[in-house]
Amino acid sequence: MNAKANKNQVTCIEPDYYQAITEAIRKEAVKILKDETVVGVVGYLPGRRKGTASPALVTTVEEAEKLIFSPACVNNLSVYLTKAKKGVLKQGKVGIVAKGCDMRALAGLMTESQLQREDLFIIGVVCPGVYGFGVERTGTLTEANIARKCRECTVHMPEGADVAAGTHAELADLTPEEAQEMARIEAMPQAERWAFWKEHFSRCIRCMACRQVCPFCYCEQCLCDKNRPQAVESSPRPAGNMAWHLVRAMHLAGRCGGCAECERVCPMDIPLNLLNRRMAQELKELYDFEAGLTPVDKGPLNQYKEDDDQSFIK
Amino acid sequence: MSRIGVFVCHCGENISRTVDVEQVAKAAGEIPGVAFSCDYKYMCSDPGQTLLKKAVAEHKLDGVLVAACSPRMHEKTFRKAAEAAGLNPYLCEMANIREHCSWVHEDRDMATAKAKDIVKLMVERVRKGKSLAPITVPVTKRALVIGGGIAGIQAALDIADAGHRVVLVEREPSIGGHMAQLSETFPTLDCSQCIMTPKMVDVANHPNITLFTYSEIEKVDGYIGNFQVTVKHKARSVDESKCTGCGICMTKCPKKKIPNEFDQGHGMRPAIYVPFPQAVPNTPVIDRENCTMFQSGKCGVCAKVCGPGAVDYEQKDTFTVEDVGAIVVATGFKLYTIDRKPEGSPIQGYGEFGYGTIPDIIDGMTFERLASASGPTGGKILRPSDGKEPKQVVFIQCVGSRAREKGISYCSKVCCMYTAKHTMLYHHKVHDGQAYVFFMDARTPGKGYDEFWRRAVEEEEAVYIRGMVSRMYQRGDKIVVMGSDIQVGVQVEIEADLVVLATAVQPQDGADLLAQKLGISYDKYNFYSEAHAKLKPVECATAGIYLAGACQGPKDIPDTVSQASAAAAKVMTLFAKDKLERDPVVAKVNEKYCVGCFACKKVCAYGAIEEKEIRDRQGNLIKKVAYVNPGVCGGCGTCQATCPSKSIELDGYTDEQIMAMIEAL
């Protein structure tokens, strides 16, 4: 718990900070399993390799005592409620370990009737950040190995959770790499920007990992798998790739919680979160909407207000 | 392989003038799956329809495309013809090569090419089309009439006389509307009250009419044949079931100097009041803004003197939900506020006329009250400032109306006639007086109208001056009216004792808000829009809602009554059926793939989407999906555009059809 406030120095969050969160999660998980508040807890267990963690559904007190939280706990666990372990909610109330960005996904899923708040026990994590990808995944979290999204995180405090694990760490101001990259792309002439994305999308192999990991891609039949009529070409060719990524970005507009899981799992390193963030920026400018930690009645694109900005209609 | 027939219409010369229809028909014949194509001068005529029917039989057609005008115009016509020929009517589609093509283009070659493209893609839509069966919905044979003026009263009486139940809702404490305020009516000069009040009594006594005065429409749900309307009953502070209408409360009320709205503020009324002696119902209402009891909590005189104990200071607004099958909107008009620019309105005022600052400049309705036997002066023409009889009166027409630069470009229609009437009433009452009228044109179409106007000019000595007034100001106790006589070409200055402005007719305040509740359209002035200016003048584009009177546009009493009876006839036509057939162009949910995000429910403007539970045989919930109530669905397709997984589709406009159309291009 000795985060350094000086931005000229490298951020460093010691492992014992995460250890404290781990203890808090274990205590809470054991408690709610023991008193049968929940039938299971979705959390993280240590991975087989050192410095890794793997998502897990624990249903016993013994297992719950093994739960951890570390900078390697990168996954957004909300997909385990809607897609990966869909049946679990039918058994009863479920506990879930959620970072701020995961909480936004949970809130969005509640807005879209996929989850009910009363079915969940949310163990919110006061998360100082997680590892980025392709970095050294051991020891302390430093400016060198923190994930890009965490540099600009605004939801360290998981407000609205049933309990919060951890205490607020003092965090250094980090270079907003993502914002800088967005500004750089925005400044490009249109043709160059088009070429930039065309190049990125042309490398897409259509493994659909971005879709599978996304908490909001919960459709049972994706529009892109539909073949009568076919809306998006399914083989990995430039035109279909472009169509897929545009559909993905558009479908996430006004919904995406910014967990950046799509970008993390992309084997071709396509900077997908930049697209998501650009759409979010658009929604902020047009409708003053930001994905939050609590569900809303109607998302910004599902409602009409008389004073809606109409300037985009040309 | 499909066997589609393509029928290209010339529409007289409307289409053939700019589109080479023969070429279009020939090109259509070459599209794979088109078994027959031809062109004809008037496809919608009887020989044209016969041609279509014969071709269906002879060429064993399984789909029909008529390339002609807008489907709004003739889709029904051709679908009926196709049905008569043995086809499912929904396998007949129209390609609009008139509004979308010939009317908007000049270059013949390019217009022809575009017409061919339109036909080509519509052939694909027909090919992917499916047979549909109409949906039937029950009809509640009870009508709602909004507005208790002459339009609403006439419509309510006609429907009620036909044996159907009617709910009449009026915003004010009494029915009667503007007609009850008028003195005498053109062109026969019969007393307005004498012909109006018996009708008001008929409404009150009619066994089929439920009358809600001092009430407003809060919310409208449902659809044709099945509306649920929430009515807000504003607190009257007087229990209608107990009040006997004796009027003692009004005579004893200590606060008597409140300007009476019914007399345009020129008479006085107490805080507990009925708007006028002939009011229906004859139940007073407490004006809480002006009542001492409500303002300071001390008084209570009316409650003390009321024998039956009907006065209730604690009364609250109540709400009821009325089930009705049809709605007649008859909310009427108001007169243009001329002294200043209303806030947030594009309409400019007439500050230069001094209305509102010079007391003897009044509007037409105030003159009606001065001339009325029941008015504040007992029917004597006396000017408001000093109560003297005016010897020179100037009437000014078209104040607000036909003044594009002031924001209103339409003609208010009734002013020419009522100004002529005013000059006559004035002449009848002040024999030595002189009336002057400033006018642009005298518009007098209507039975007996021009004769009436000529009588005002020729026999009743009104001086008509063609020209407009530029300015008016007070000099001593006179009003100086400066204007121009454009026929003689001179400036005119008249010293008048009284000036009457024929101000524009505008829709009632809140007309737009009511329209939004009802889901009907209105124009830029807030007049309600009819479905078709010529052929559907009393219907709204929203099924089951009809228009009557000046809420649709300025109208005199004969026109209003005609339209009200027409609207009533439309309601009776609807009520003649027990079940309604509805177009089956409604959305359907693919329950297999619906994940129940209910984005469709959130965007549905008709409230047609519900949540449906899917359970297994043991009754365990499998999932929740969207369900479209076909009776409520308006077929707009917003849900289809919103559904992220494309699990909801509009019959007749399926994704498959649309994609095939795009690919055909």
C-alpha cells in the first residue's frame, strides 16, 4: 500500500496491496457461501503458471479460501454469468468479484435485462490496475507493465457493490497513452485514418475472440453468423472484416463498459478499444451519456428526447 | 421459379411524360422470374384492373407488381384486384415510379433508367414476399369526443343518437365553447344562444352521453377499436352529485370583482362561479387562484350557505380510465394575441395597433359580448373606457391572418363574414353611428354569404375601405386610425370611438401536447392534419381518430357542424363492425434467437411489445423473450432496426426482402 504519488517516478504497487484485497475477497466469499446467501462465487484462482490467474466458479468454502486477486486478474468475469456458465444463475443468487470496469459491464447487462441486481452479490474490488499484455507478469505493478486501459481508469472505487474489497490506493498520474493515440488518429486526414483501420482490419483472422469475450455480445445467434440473408461475409477477407468490425463497434455504442477485453484477447493486436472509446466519446458528445456503475432505464440509443442533438443528420 | 406479372401504368401522362413506360415494361419482362409484363394508360381504372385479373389467370401468376403511383394512393385498389383474381393480396406490391420518379425528374432517359431500377428491385421484394392473413381485433363501441364546443356537441349527439355510448370531455367548467359567446350568427342573424343552449341541454340529458366537464385528457393508450384513455377530472371544489345549482354560493361569495373570461374580461364574476347563466352543467367551480379560502384559509362562506353541503375545499384531482373504440378531436380555436409576441413563438405581435394599452381597441370576440343580450352591457354597444356609445367604429380585418411577415400566412376564413355582421349589429343598435371597415379582400363563398355582405355594404351603410392600417394612437378620447385607401390612392385618417380587430384564428393552447398524447400529426401552426386534404378530410393518419371543427383549420359554424357530423358518420361506420380487420404488416419475434434484451420494447412507440416467458414442460423458466401484440403493432419497423441479433422482423418488410432488393441494384 505504498503507491507513489509523484508522477515523475515509476508507479509501483507492492504485492501486499493485492494480498489485502485477496484476504478481503476470501473472507467475504466464505461468509456468503457459509450462510447460503449465494450458491457460488465467480472469482479468480491462481493459474498453473506463476504470475497468472484463471477465472473460476467456486461453490465450496474450501475453494473459496483459495480465491485471489493480483495484477494478473485481467478477465472481466461478467461473461461467466451470461455466456460461459449461463446455468449458474438458475441455481440461485451468485457472488461475483468485480473490478470497476467489470461493474460497468454488470450495470449494462442489468439495463438490458440480462441480469437482475437481486440475483447478484457483488464483491467490488478497489482495483489499482492490472497487467497489460505482452509484459513481464511478475512482482510489482509498475508503469512499465500496467494495462493501457488502467492508465486512464475512472472507476477505481466499485461504487454500488455489496461490499468493497481493499482500500483506496494513492495512484500516480500516468501518461494517458490511449487518449494520446486517439488524438493522433483523430488528427489524421480522413484518407490516412481510413488506411490505418483498413490495414488493421485486413489482418483480422475472424477468430471471433473479441466477440466471445465481450460481455455485451450475448446474442444467441450473432447477426454476423446469420446466413439468410447474410449481412456480413463470414470468411476473413477485407470487405467482410471491415463490415464485422464496424458492426461490432456500432453495436457497442452506448453500451461498452471499457473493459478492453476484446483488445486483450485479439491475437492480431488490433487496437479494438480505440474504436470502442471513439464511439463512447461520440455518445458523450451527442447525448451526454457515459457507461456508469448503475443500470439505467433506457440506453442513450434506445430513447428519444425532444432536445436530442440532431446535428448529425445531414 | 416464380411467375411474377409486372404492370406499368402511364397514369395518364403523369408517368409517361417523363418515363418511357413501354421500355420499362419490356425491361421488366426480361427479369428472370417475370412471366408477364405490360403497360396501360390507367392501371387503376376498371379496364386496367380487369387486365391485371385476366393476366393473373392466363399466365398463372404467383405475384404481382404494379409500377404506378405511391402505395398510399392505390395499394389497396390493386391488392383487392389481386385478391379477386385469386392471389393473396399481400403478394401484390407497388413500385412508385410517379412520386419517386416521373414527378421529380426531367431527363427522360435517366428517369426511365431509374424507373427500370425501381421495378427491378421491387420484383425481388415480390419474389421474397409471403402470403399474409389479415388480423382481426374487437371494437369497443363507445366513442370519446374531446372538446365541448359546437363541433364536439354535434359529433357527440350524432353518435349518441345512433345508439352508441359517448364520453364527452371538456376542459372548461361548462360546454358550449366559443359559439355560446357569440351574439348573433351570420348569414341569418339568428341568436347564437337560442340555437346553442338547447343542444347543450340535449347533451346533458342524453342517456348515451357521459359528460365530463372541467376535465382533460391525461394519457391515451391502445389503438383503433381499443383505446384506453385516462381522463383527469380537475378538482371543482364542488361535489357535482350534491349540488342542486341553486346559485346561492355565487350570490353570497364576498369576492365578486374577478374579470369574467366568458365576457372576455369585461364583466365580473365571483370566485365560485358558473361561466354563464345557461352553463351545462349548472354546477359552479371554485377558482382557487382568486378564492379567499384557498389563498388565506379564512372565509368559507360558500360552504356555510350551501344547503346540500356540496362545497368541498379538500377535493383533489381524480383520474378515470375510459375504454373507447374511436376518438373525435374537436378542441377548437383561440384568437390571436395581438399585443405582443408570445414567448417562444415565431409569430410577431401588433404592438403598433396599441391593443392592450388603448382600452377601446378590442377584438372581435369582445364585440360579440358587447352586442350580446347576455353580455356585460346587456346588449348595448358601449365602449369599455367610459361606457359611452361609440359614434364612429373602425373594423380592421386580417389582423394576424394572411400576414406572412408576422408569422401566419393562412386566411382565418370567418372574419370577413363576422365583420360584415358586426357592422350590421352596430347599425341596428346605434342608428346614427358610422362603421368603417379596412379590408384586403372580402371573401364570401358560402350559401347566402355574398348576399349578406352586399347587404352590409349597400343597405346597412358600412363604409368599406380597401387597404391596411399602419398605426393607431389615442388623441383625447378618440383613437386616430391611420391607414391607406389603395383604390383611391390616398392616406386616410379616421377619428374613431371604438376599434374592433378581426384577429386571426389559431389552434387552442396545448393543441400540440394533446396531439402528442394522441399520436396524431399537426402542422406548423399546430392545426391537426387530416389524412388526405380532399378524400379523407375528417380522418387522422392515426386510425380510429377523427377531426371536427376549427382544430383542423379555421371554420365557420356551418362547416364545423358538417365536419362534426361527418366525423360522427365515420365513427358509426367503424362501430357498424364487431371486429376490425387490420393490415397484417406487423412485427414478429424469432423466439429461438431472441435473448430478451428488450431493446425493441424500449423503442416501440406503440407499446406493442411485451415480455413473454418460455417454460419447459415442467414449468421451469427457460428464458424471457419479446412478444409483439399484433393488434397494437403499428408496423413502423423501429424494433427491426434496433434488434442487435435481427430476431424481430416486420412481415412484408423482412430482412430477406430488403437485402434481395439491395442486391438487385
